[in-house]
Amino acid sequence: MKKWLSFILSLTVMLSLMIFTVSAYDYGYSETLNPGDTISLTKDMFVTDEGIILNEYVPLDTSHFTVYRKSFARGGNLVKDVRVNGRKEEVEIVMGGNENTVAPNSPNVILSHLSLRCIRSIRADDGTYLAKSGDIYVYQGTLELTVGATPEIIDFDREGTYISLISNENKFVKFNSTGSSYGDITIDYTSNATGKMRVFDGQRGFLYFDDYVNPSFSSLNPSAYIWAVNLGDRKLPSTMTLYLYADKNDYIYQNTSGSLRRLGQNDMTYDDSLKAWKIQLTTAKNFIISDEPLYATNSSNSNNKEPLYSPEDEEYWINKYNKPLDEQNNNGTYVPTLNPSTGGYPPQPNPFKSIVSIAITAISCITVISIATSSLIFAKKHSSKPIIFKRKKK
């Protein structure tokens, strides 16, 4: 009798704990996120209709679970992915949307349902089921998110202020005066360039920077050292004077969706004291800088390449009818390895030149062999003598 009472008491305690645990799982998320951010939901937030929780003994991974159903009352188009992360044993909700989207004043992503389905049964060591194939686990919380960029307040006075950006950093800023109606702002792009602009109280906009160089550009001149200053493509908060730190003999190109245009004297001027090219911008641009000229592939004939010179350059006319011979590889691109000693890329072999060289060498060898053979035949004809065998006298 005592054993039965002890068992009933233990069962009552376990059930009460389970009921308390389930009722306590009223998770709620309400926060502002940037596009690309991720919300992580732990597995104990998912419960079956019978009140069974995904506990620590159940592995939450793609071998055993999949996202069964997901629906959003609002903003489903701003959600890029809902997935099971087996390494962390979590369910991740990845935000999408444009990185330049401005966050609204109220939630624009509201989750109405999220559930997981067990696709492979899981047993304990004694054979009992921890999770059965086909079981559905439903997220117990609420999810209300505001997805978009929230402006970072940048205070300034008559002396202005200073902003620093590292590669792949995107800032949505709003300028706030602390005593002056305007101020001169300096923006540092990790020593690759400096931007200066005069802003007024309340102005806002996006500031972006990355120094990524698409590997396909290396095919335009394999021996060139190429680097980039990409400021994005949005309208700037105010007119900017960009100081692009590069040598006076370097080649400056504007990159528009992979198409390069070399900038000339009408686009920029060189400041000898700062060792920088001075460019006026109202809209952000993407610049490619090279220590050697880059060559654009002619779309009508992929084997012909034209130098990216402007007609105002002497090289434009010198190279107009002297197109370098070269060939691309099988997939139409080059991806050479960077030379650490020079900072550039090693020259690519020219198959056409190699074939011509081999052909010339072969013809030369055949000619030499022919001459040598003719000389030997001629020598034998004129120097041969009859051979007389003499017998010894007995």
C-alpha cells in the first residue's frame, strides 16, 4: 500500500511539473532586426498536442526533424528561410528583405504558426520512444518582429564629427545637431579612402563600404594588382567629396554591375598633397583601382580584348589596332592565384603563342635534319672507294 501511495505521489509531482513547464512556455519575441539577422528558437519551445516537450535527450537535427508548417500573419515575404540547425539544435528564422529597408514604427513580421515533424523515430536505451516518426511539435511562443534598418543617431556640432566604416559595414544614419545647424562630417573607409560632406540637422541616409574584388576582374589583366572601394549605390545623405588614395599613375574605374569605365580628367582631379584622387559624388559608386590597365572582353569575339582607355588617352590610339592575343579557359574566366611577393597575379600562359612556338621549333628541327641528311648522302657519293680484299701468300 505504501509503495502505491509513493508511486501516486511521484506521478502527481511529475504531472504538476509538466503542466507548469508547458504553461510557462509562453515565449514572446518583439524586437527590431536588420535584414539578414537570425532569430534562434530552442527545441524546448516545441510541444506536441499531448504536452510532450522536445527535451535534452532528443536530438534536434535534419536527420530526425523537418520544418512541417510555417505561416505568417504579416511579413512572410521578409523571411528568407526557416530551418533546423542541427549543429546548434535550434530552429532558425532568417530575415530577408533589402538591407536598405527602413524599419517601420510597428511590427512588420508576425508569426502565426510554426511546427516541426519527426521523420525518424528516436528510442532510449531501454527501447522506449523518445519521439515517434510522424509526431508534430508546435512552437508555443509568439513572434512579432520589426525588420528593417533603424537610423543610428550621429551627433555633430560646428566642428563636425568623424565616422569610421570597415569592409561590409552598412550604416543607416541620422544626423543630429548639438549646437549648430550644419557640420562637416569626415568618413574614413579603412585608409582606402576618405569622404567629406556637409550635413544639416535631421538629414539621414545610408553609408556603406566594402573592398571586395570579384575574381573575374583578374582575367582583365592577370599581372595587375587590383583593389576596390565600393560605397554602394544609394543616394548619399549629402554631396560628398571622396578622396581615393591611389598613385597618380594608377587606373581608376567605375564598376557598374560588372561593367568597367575608366575615369578621366573630366571625372576627377589629383591632389598631390594628399596623394589621392578627388571625386565629387551625390550617389554612392563602386570603384576599381589597378596599377596596370585592365582589358575589357569584346562580347562579339571572346578572344579579342580591348584596353579600357578613354579616347583622350594616348594609349587608346596606340592600342586601338594592337589587340593582345589571348584565350580564356574552358569556362570563359580566369581565376589565377595571387602572387604574394608582388601583390599581383601571375601571367597566364598564351596557348596561341605556345602552338606557334612549337610549330616553329618543329619546322626548324625538320629543316636541320633534312640538311644534315643531304650532306651525309652527298659526302658518301663523292668520297666512296672500292674495297679490295687481298689474300695472304703462303
